[in-house]
Amino acid sequence: MLNKVPELTLYFWIIKVLCTTVGETAADYLSETLNFGLTKTSLVMGALLVIVLAFQFAKKKYKPSVYWLAVVLLSIVGTLITDNLTDHLGVPLQTTTLIFSIALAVIFAAWYAVERSLSVHSIKTTRREAFYWLTILFTFSLGTAAGDLVAEQFKLGYLTSLFIFAGCIALITAAHYAFRRILAAEHKHQSTNAVLAFWLAYILTRPLGASIGDYLSQAPAAGGLGLGTTGTSALFLVTILALVVYLTLTKKDETGTREKSAPDAALAGKLEGEIV
């Protein structure tokens, strides 16, 4: 198979944040606004996720429409898992945050033990793809719990939480480029630095998206702007759809489609070999 995930361009991160926001607002819209309830919503979204992932696994290379639909559904299902634990079973947010953190660490450890790599630049086998999607699911559940813990349990509010998580991502990005500069000067390969920075940023985009969604949708009395889950979900879904259509037509985020200079191509090949 060819690589089953997109290149890590700016489009990737924009759509990822949009998907995480939709995961928060759409889950609330379905279970509360439409009165489906957590149980029915969880069953329906879980079934849709299984169907879409079956199509995703059947593909031999990255397809924007299928890939990002899977991410949106994973975001919703991940949110619903956390909501079921906290709302139905009464598990405290501190506990769910700890549980999902441990679960994610175990998945990473198992993935690395089997594949000797956590790089998303080499998702070219079914086993690696299974590890990848399982990891994504738990990042969404963890992000939901952590976002609600900071904003609601710690009573910092959605806007403050938004700035906290955005600031953490900015610090990770700055540290990544600083270490990359140092490692390049010392002629050391950068795969570990890049993989660690990616996953830390990826995990934090979930509580960032949740904070954005809650800030936009929740009532002013609760610290939000009062746009509602319907309007917020529709706005972000339309934006995601427009970006996915654009990427499908232009293929700007498909692995190996962007033009590289000769030195850049040589360096990319070297790094890919180190990462794999």
C-alpha cells in the first residue's frame, strides 16, 4: 500500500482542529438538541464509524473524503465515550483523564514494540493503520476529558482553556524547530524529535478544538458566545467539506505530490528511511 495518511501540511492541522471542534458540538447536538440521548447517539455513531473505517482500510492509498470522514466520526465517538463515562457512570473527569492517558501510553508502547516506529509517514500496512486509528480514537477521548477538566472542573472557562491549549501547542512547535536546528547543526537525524512533537501537538488539538466548540456554542451564562451546537456544527462541517473538496481536486496533501528541489528530495528520502 501507499501511505494511508495525508502529508502534514497546514491544511492537515486546520482540518484536524475543525474536526475536533465538530466532535464536541455534533455529539452535543445529536444527544441533547435532537434528544437522541447518549446511548442511541453512541450506537448510531459507532456503527457509522465501523462502516467508514472498513472503507478506509480497504483503500490502498490516502483518499481525503474517506480519511477525514473517519476523523470526524472518531472525534464524535471519542467524545461520546468520555461523556458516557462521566454522565452515565459518574466517573470523575480526573479519573477519565488518567485512564485515557494510561491507555494511550500503552497503545504507543505496543505500537513501538511491534513496529519500532510511531511515525505517521509510514502507515503502509494494515497493522500500522490499525495502531494509528486506535491511537487517534484515544487521543479524542483523552482530549475531551482533559478539555472538560480544565474548563469546567477547574472552572477556568472555555476561552481561558482555549488559550492554554493553544499556548502549549505553540511551545511544542517552537521547541520542535529549535531542536531541529540544533540537531541539523550537529548532523544528527531528527526522526524522534519530529515524531514526539507531532503526537504531542496532535493530542493537544483535541482539547483545543473542544474548548473552541464549547466557547462558540455554549450560552453566555456558561461562558460561551451562544451560537448553539446547530450553527457551530454546520459552520465547521461546511468548512471541512470545502477544504476536503479542494484537497481532493488539487492533491496538495497527498504524499509525494508536492514538488521538491533536488536537495530537499534527497533529504526527504534520507529522513524517510530513518523514520521507517
